[in-house]
Amino acid sequence: MEPYKAPWWFPGRHLQTIAPTLPSFARLAYDNSDKRERWEASDGDFIDVDWFGPEDAPRLLVLFHGIEGDSQSHYARRIGAVALASGGWRCAVPHFRGCSGEPNRKARAYHAADSGEIDWILERFKERHDAVHPVGVSLGGNALLKWLGESGAAAAKVVRRAATVSALIDLTAFGEVIGHGFNRVYGWHFLYVSPMRRKALEKFKSFPEDLKELRVSEKRVRAATTLSGFDDALTAPLHGFRDNEDYWTRASSTELLRDIRVPTLLINARNDPFHLPRGLPAPGAVSADVELAFQDEGGHAGFPGRRQWLARRVLEFLSRP
């Protein structure tokens, strides 16, 4: 396919990131076959999975969403709508813990290093479908790449092909840019517009003893005004990391890309406001099974216009033999 080139009326990284979130973009078409299914986890918690499309479709697309995303995130709607329209696909969107609209039963949430959760979810899908094709976006993209690298050749027993969009491959690079300049608007959105901060504070009412044992401070979480501060105060200690730097270092999938043994497509924009270009891997830093599709434009999980270029590029790769 042709490289992505933003329409002239979508200039710049921020407009290319924000424009696709507007309601005029494609939505998944609901019908009577669409449903939500609850999966019980081994630790007594749960996740919710939303299904779309015909149950007898030969291929299954599993989409892992980004920070505070869900099955109605603009990228899920766009990729899902094109997949269903093209025929031959059924789509599933598993929600990371706490992202389906209902509080979870455990203190833990979700994070960019959660490859264990990805493994459990994909194994469940494999039990029910022969041709599983995962797509990870942003945070979900990094978690998927981490699982692919850690699993190596064994991943081919579970999935056919995989793709990521704007994966936060280098979390340290993400941390360096997200708290500066206009990018602070995105951090403000996650902390004060999305339910992320509210859900975090509710944990202190629901799981006070667990958080006390983990030395998670409500005062520090309330005082966090940046994503870096939030990860340092909550995400890191809640999930077994020393601090935000330890979390970002151990979560990043950069060093695992050489170990991927499943055909995998990485779509990233060099003007992504969430990521520094130096955080993107060079061709020699990935395995022969990884195809790098780095575009000059597109923003973060954006790539607006051009006849749904993003969805078409993802599906073109996943549809190959």
C-alpha cells in the first residue's frame, strides 16, 4: 500500500491525533448478533469482551485498546467497521481491567507490561477460534509486542499474524515528552477528563488494606498532576514496580522485538506527540518477522482520512497468507 500522507486540512501532529476522536468518524455497526461476554479470571477478577460480526467468520480480529480505551474508542470503531464491511472477519475487543464501565473485584488495574494478561486472553480466544489475529493500539500495542517477544516461536501456536498501531514501544521516551508543551493537554485529559483518576481514588475505598500493604499513598495519587506522577504514585507500586522509571524500563518492548517469531506489523508515526522518534527501532533491531511501517505523519493512533488508510493497512497485512 501507499505510505500515509495526511490531507492538507489535517496539518500537524496534534490535529492528526485529535481529529479522529470526533464523532463524525466511522462507528462499529451494532446488530442483534453483537454481545458482551464476561470472562472470569483465575484470581477471582473478571474482564468483559465485546463481540461484533458473524460468529462463523473464518478469521478473528482481537483488538487491545490503549489507555482508558474500550470497544467504542475511535480506532476500534474504524478498524472494526472496515473489517466487518470487507467480510470474513469477526471482531472482539477485550477490555483491560476497569475499562468496561464496571469496577473490578481486585485492587490491580492494567499496565503496559501486562503480557501475562495478554497471554491469558489470547489463549482463551484460541480455544474458540483457529485464526486469531491480535491488534494492539498504544499501551495495548506495547503489551502485545511484549507478549510476542517473550513467547517467541510459541506465539505461532496461538496467533497467525499481529499488528500494532502507535505502540508505546519505549515508555521512557513516552515519559520524556508527555509532560511537556502542548502534550500536557493529553496528560490533563487522561487525569481529569477520562475516569482514570476517579477510578484510582475509588480503589482506596474498595481495597484500603491491599493498597496499604503495597504502600500506595492516597495523598500522592491525589497530588499527581502528570502521567509520570500518576505512574509513580499508583501504577508502579500497585503492580510490583519500584517507581515510574522502573516501570517504564521493564515495561518497554524495545529489547524484545528481536525475539518475535510471528509476522507482525508495526505502524507508527514519526510525528507522534506521545513518542520520540529516537524511541522507534531501526530495521536491524527487530526480527525478520517484524515489518516496520513508520510514517512521517499520522499523530498518535490517528492517521485520519485517506479512505480509512489505517484500517486498510492493518487488514491488508493481517489478510496475507
